[in-house]
Amino acid sequence: MSRPASTQIRFPTGLLDTVLDKETEFDGTLPDYCPDVIRLIRVDCTPYVDSCQVADNKVQIVGRVIYDLLYETDHRNKLRFCSFTQEFRHTADLPKNDLESPEAYCNASCSKITCRMLSPRRPVLRARLELHTTVSGMAAVSMLSTQDSENCFFIKKPLRYDVPGALYREEFRFDEALPLLQGEAAIGEVVFGAVSLQPPQTTVTRGNVLAKTNAVVKVLYRPEDASREGEYCMAVKNLPLTLSMETPEAEEGKLCHLRLELGAQSVLPELDQYGESRLLKACFTVNASLRSMGVGETEVAEDLFTPGMLTTASRKELRIPRLASMADRSFTVDLKIPGEDPIFTSLYDASLRAGKAKAVPGEGGVELTGTLTVSLLGESMDGIRHLDHTAEFVQFVPAEIPKDLSEVAAEIAPFEVLPTLHSDGSISARVICNATLSLRTEEQVSFLCEPVVQTEPEEEDPYSVAFFYPAKTDTLWSVAKKYRIDPAKLKADNPSSFDENGRLTAGTKTVTVLKG
């Protein structure tokens, strides 16, 4: 008699989900076209990950860090801006890697930066990077094949699991001329320009994912007709963007995860049709990565028996995670920033950074805790100054929580910060953020994975008809397995003894077992 066959199925499995620390240091000199540094005003660090790959039992991350320096020269309130780029590499060990086609993803952020001037032209920059790294892939699991056979009968049950689609990438390039408003001064000299992206809103239809977002273009500049030394203006423009990505895996109602990251960017002044410097030429790229999540389904064997043989099979316990839903929620936080000496008399720019958030599910929603850093650039009685203020927040956002929730994760993306100066030097800031919630469930499943023993049964008393007196817990399957006969035949011989689910019907006292 043939032995029941085994088969394999592949489940998505996470191998690594961690934050890696990376220290970087840059020791260089200012370019020749930059004057000496008299006073540092602001130092920024923006890390970019260019590649993240798995090789053997290691994950290898390659990226670059862009350091931005805003400083004063020997002329009072004469601002200058300069950037340095430094490549970095980081390698981390992985747990035992037995995944098929593992994929790695890394998102970098800067948690701390310091700058020390060895001379007016030689800065030493140190940054601590946090590399949020995940590695996942498909793990092969052996299980018993449940294909119909005249020699074997099974109790089967369906098993559903996530099947991640292929990673779809596309680069979008934008080249836009943005006019100044009538009340804004013409551009004389640009100190710095920057582009940032607001969180996108996505619409998924069959074969297409449409993302709408805003690019925020900021430029700090000296007006063309400045009447005094140290006079500067900040222009802020919102540029609506629509990104359309065609992919055969996109379907309405299907979960899709979209990430947008800025690539190369530049913001320069340009003459308008009247020959005035009243246009901002913003050139930048947006790198989009999209992955959809499908659902796979298979049948697993909960139990089996073979007529004429006693079969013992090994059993496997497995936890199957599933992405139940994703939700975007907006929330606001009101911050109070105490006044510091010297106090701001006017503000040029206010930007926002969000730290990693912790999400705790509750009744009717999720409680988010984390940190927000408001970065302010403005004018004081002592000249241009910069201030970073970090505050913790606790925010409850409504969300539908599945009953078998196992994990909830949140990504916080800054949307906008609205500051207000007060007469006492303090600043109130209303912060608007977007939270992307990923809610996961986990199913504990048990199934037969491999037959290990088949033995001849002890000689039984021959019979053609047997009468079985079932207990309340007996089922069609338990009776069929006891006598090792076809469950379908047993049901046909006792049409009123079992319901459509194989349970005993009320009032059943005996079950007739016809052999042969």
C-alpha cells in the first residue's frame, strides 16, 4: 500500500526587524567659493540608503550622508550655506538564513549630530544614524499532501496566508517653475533651497495605483532690493503632485504599501517673462516603491487514516501572521516652546521631524507615543539663530481593531507645523502628523506534516455489519476512523445520523457500519 505523500508550501517569514546604529565622521574643508565660518547657525544631517542587500548570512547597507551647514561670515548677518556628501557602509549579521529569495529594506534617520570647528574653514561633523532594517522572505514548510486517494482519507481544513507581490519601483522627475506672490520680494541671492514631501494619499484600482501628495519647496534668500544688511525672506510653495503607477498586481480592495523618497533636488532662481527674478526653478526626483499583498490558500490535513493500515503522522505547530489592514490617520499636537535668550523677533522657517513611535492597541483605537522635534530658524536681536525643541507626545487615534490582533506598528510622517510667536518670547506650535497603522493578526495552526509509521493492524474479528453506540463527542470522522471505512460510505449508510458538518444529529442512538 502506498505511503501518503508530502509536499511543501512557502510562507512569508520575517528574519530581521531591528534598528542598527551607525556612527559617521566627516573631517573636511570648505570649498574655495565659501567664505570663512564665523558662527554656526544650523547643522543638518540627511542620510539616504542607496542599496540594502542580503549576502550569505549578512545584510549589507550602502548609503550616503548629506551634511548641511548654515553659518555667518565675517559680515554681520551675512549668511552662507554649504553641503558635504559622505558615503557610508554598514554590515550586520543575520540569524540563520534559510529563506528563499530574502529581501532587505532599510530606512535611515539621524538621531544626533555634532559639529566642531578646528579652524574657520575646517569643520568636523559627527552623526549617529539609526538604520531601521527589515529582512523577510519565503520559508518552505513541509506538510502532508491532501490529494484524494483511494488508499487514504483526510480531515482537511483551509489555510490562508499572505503572499507579498513583487516590489515595483519607479522614478518620477519634476521640473517646475513656481512664481512668487505679488507681495513677495524679488530674489537677489539664494541662501539655500530645499524640497520635502507630504504623506501621500493612494487610490488603488485594477492595474493602477494613484498617489497624490504635495512637494513643499522652501527658499531662504536675500531680497533683490534689500534696504539693510542682514535682511532675508523665506518663500514657501506647495506643489501638488500626482504619481500614477501601473502594475498588474494592483486590485481594488487589495492592500498596497507605498513609499516615496526624494532623490536629487535643486532649487534655483529664474527670470520671469518680464526679466525679473521672481521664479523658483525646482528640479527633483521622487523614488516610489510599491508592494501589494495578496492572499494564498491551501488545504492542510488535520487527521488521516488508511484502510488496512495503522498510520502515525508527525504534527507541526505553526504561527501564521497576516496583515489584516492598513489605515492612515491624521492627528494634531499642540506644543509650547519656552522662550530662550535671545528670543526670536521673527521666524523664517519651521520644520518638523518625527521619531520612531510606539503603538499600543486599546478599545476603539491605538495609543501612539513618540517624540516630535520642531526646528525653528528666525531672527533675534543678536542676529539669525536656530532652535531645536523636542517633546514627547501621547495621542489616541481611532481604528478598527481585529479580535485576534497580534501586533500593531505605526509610522509617523510630519505633515505641517504652524508656529505662533508670543510677546513673552515663547512659541506655540500646532503640529499636524500622519500615522500609517499596520495591524497584523496571527493564527496558530496545527497540521500533519509527514507520515512516519505505517504498520499492519492486529487481526480483527471478521464482520459484515456492526452496530456502534456513539458518545456525544463522536463524529462522522471518528466513527469512520475507528472502523477504517470511507466516511462518504458511512454517511450514505446512515443518512439521518450525521448533519452536513459530520456531527451527530439529535436522537441518534446507534450507527450501522456496513463493511465491504
